[in-house]
Amino acid sequence: MTLSGKAVCIGADIDTDLVIAGRYLRTKDTSVWAEHVFEDLDPSLAPRLKGAVIVAGNNMGCGSSREQAPVAIREAGAVAVIAPSFARIFFRNAINVGLPVIECDGLVCADGSTVIISMEEGWVEAGGIRYPIRPLSPKMQDILSAGGLVSYWRNR
Amino acid sequence: MSTLSERILGGPAGSYVDRVVDRAFAHDGTGVLAMEAYRQMGNPKPARPETVSIIYDHIAPANTSQTATLQNELRLFAAEMGFALTDIGGGICHQLMSEGRVLPGEVVVGADSHSCTTGALGAFSTGMGATDMAAIWAEGSTWFRVPETISINLTGRLPTWCEAKDIVLTVTGRIGMDGGTYRALEYTGDGATALSMAGRLTLCNMAVECGAQTGFFYADKTTQHYLAHYGHTIQPQKVEEGTYCRELSIDLADTEPVLSVPHRVDTVASVTEYAGTHLDQVFVGTCTNGRYEDLERFAHIVRGKEVACRTIVVPASRAIMQQAAETGVLTDIIAAGCVVGPPGCGPCLGMHLGVLGEGETALSTANRNFKNRMGVGAKYFLGSVATAAASALKGEITSPEGAI
Ligand code: SF4
């Protein structure tokens, strides 16, 4: 899987309440989440996510177990999220809903610049520099290539 | 020689293992999403329905007809699947799981991040998302990455005006919000052994605030005694020296009343530093501090006095509320001018029963003070029950030293 998109830089320790606020959770309509994604962090972010690669700081997605957070990011059109580290539940949830999450150290984010990701070869390219990424476990890779845990389970 | 995680999950730290899940639970929020995922999976026959609980606590009773409709759908689904449902008013899922539904050595998964709470009983308890929960319903098992462990050695005894909450906020401040990511915390030492089960549950509850998969206490005499109350006979777990990625030691005698300052749980400061800060609301409850011991401590401080700001007290479970009613603790709390809410999460997640207004400041005994969580444009501090009681009486942040 090779992915690419324009970088959208966000900070470190972005908690899931900031990804999608609790007040939008009482629905099953995923477009509501996409519309309000990152609203309490920066309301101008949501419209910029179509085809974007989100580059976050450490501990991306900390806080609650709400799966609406990675779903909101996916539904808003982001193709992947890169961070030096992710909170554990968010990381698992993202893979389970088919949102590629990539652990990568040292990447300097330039907002709007192109980021290319090669999952097979294990690198991310930004600003002309290639950075290695930490590989997923084989099971996680399978779940992600199936498009998420639901389709993985159905295809077994 | 291994850590408790390695013993329970059956693999060395860093390895991936597939394990049968002994207990699985979801609440009214995550349960709805898990139900959706389950249907998309083709509504398979659940592998071990007798091990699954659905507990209504997050918005219980329902606040809007939209919520009520989703809750009805989940009620019907639970009945169809043969899952045990605890409806509104039963209490917070983590508290109910701790009331005799989790035993030492078990693998427990909840669709909620604070599922680490029952690690206090010596179980491997952790939180996952809704789709993972659906897969667990279908298969009865899931994969785990065996965590590395941070060992936290507690020595000495707490000053009377301090409590488990002050320890856990201090620990969170020291480890940081991502210092424990993917790891487990093991609490040992004579200070740990001396802690009550309520205190242990408070400590393990907040393990996720530094990113940890779970927090642990080894099952001991206190655990045996606690579980005997629910009709369970258990064996203590032997403490072995494992390999730790980090070791901390805390002398409880040095603990002081502390706060988490908005909007980060790991920004921890002495209560005295913020003394005098005006408060619009005080909230006592949640899966961190809504236990009987907490209500009793709160009542002890406010008894015969009157609170000076809006104060909401929410027992973590029906059993706790009933006990507080029987002992008169509840009467003392009501007489002091507090509002008592139905057992459940209450205002913790900013959805109902005490949402904060813009520009307001509150003090809560919960575990998370993220921006806008308890109300858009509000800020709130996290602190102990004694700090909440002393502060409620003055309507401003107040150290409990001398109040108890
Ligand atoms: S009390 Fe608060 S932290 Fe605990 S489960 Fe409920 S919403 Fe979550």
C-alpha cells in the first residue's frame, strides 16, 4: 500500500475529546463526526482533511476508548495519521476501522507539503527525506489490508 | 521470574498473544457502536454470551429521545444475544465489575478506557474499542501485546488529609500522559499492601491517564477479604521480582494534597498553590472516587455544615448508594446542601446532570480534565475527595489539611 497526501500538522497529546467532542457522540451518523472532527482543537481543520496525511506529535489519540475518533478522521477523508507514538486504544481502533496509523520518529512536519508513505517498504517520505516506520504486527497488517476488523472477520 | 502481565497473558513482554477473554463488558455508549459492528460482521452467534455484560452508566437515565432510542435498541440486542444487562441506576461499569464480577488472574476487556480499574483485583483488565469488543463477542478471544512493566513501590503511610487520589495524581505527574504508553503499572510495597480496595481501585483506574494498558495490585489478604464479601474464595498472588522498564519509589508520608490543573492530567500542583481559586461547582463521584469510602469521607467533612457552591455527589453504584443511605452518610450529604444524582457517570463526560457553562470553574474527583470535556469553555481541576469537600464548604479551592 502506497499512500500520499498533503500534510496537516497537529500537536502532541491530542486527546480523543479533541478529535471528536462527547457532545457529538449520540448518533450513529458518521457524517456528523466527520463534520465536527478536531472542532475543539481548531475548527478550520475539518475541511482540510480530504486526501490529507495528518502528522501529529507524541501520544496521538490519548484519552477515551471512543472509536468515533478514528472513524471521524477517516470519514473526513484523511488517508493516514503519522506520529512518533500513539495511545494504545486509539492505535488499535484506527487499524480496526481501516485508518492507516504509522509510527515514525523524527519527521518534521511542513503544513501543506506532500507526504508519501510506503507500507510495504516501511518508509515515509517528506521534504525529500525518507524516514523508517515501525512495522505493524502481521495480524494488524492483515486487518488493515482487509479495510478493518469487520471485513477481516467476514473474509476469514 | 516474571511480571503479573507476563504470568496472566502467558508470554514475555513485547510478544503478541491470543487469549480467551474471561469477562467482557460495554456500556450504553460503546455498546451501541459494538452492536453496529457486530451486525456488520453478520450477527454471528456469540462465542461465550455468559461472560458478557452490558451496563448502562454513561447517559443513564437517557437525556434525549435520540439517546433513549439507541438505548432501547441495545436493550433488545442484549436480550437477543443472551448478554447480562444492568440497566440505568445500577452504577458505573467499572465499579460494578469490581463488585464481585472480576477475579484475580482473569483476562478482562471493557469497551471503555478505564477498564484498567479492576487490575486492582490482580486481573489483567484493559480497555479496547467497540469493534474489538464486537470481535470478542463473536470469538471469545482477542490479541494482546504483553506490556512492559513500570514498578511503583509505595512505602510508608499517607497523612490523614491525603488519600489514594493524591498518590495517583502524583504518579501521573511523574510518569506523564504518555510515559506509560502500552505498559502496565505494578504497585507493590508495604504502602500498597496497606491500601484499602477502594484506594487500590482509584490507583488502577487512572493507569490509562499515563497511557498504560492496565494497573495492578497483587491479590492479597485485602483482596481475599473483599471478594469473600461477594461469595468468592481466592488464592493470593505471589509477588515475584520481574524485569521492569522503569522503577519508581514513593514515600507516602511525603504525599501532599495535589490537583491536576486544566487541561492536562499530568500538570500536577499542590492544592495550596491554587488555594482561593473561585469555584462554581464541585463534583464528587465517578469510577475514580464514587465509592462508599469516598462518600463517607466527604460526609465526614461536610457534616453539619453547608456547601458554598453547587455541589453534585454521585454514588458509583446502587450498592454504594444503598449503603450510604443506611449509614446516614447520604443524609449528611443532602443536609449539607448537595445535589445527589443517580448512580452512574453523572457529569463526568459533560453530557448531562451538571454540565458546566462557559467561563465556569469546577473541581472534580474524576480522572480527566481535558478541554471542554465537562462543558464547552469551562475549566476544571481534579483532586481528592477531601480537597473537594473542604473546597465545597468555601466555594473556592481549599486544602483539606486540618479539615479531617
Ligand atoms: S465515570 Fe467518567 S471516566 Fe468513569 S466510566 Fe464514566 S464517564 Fe468514564
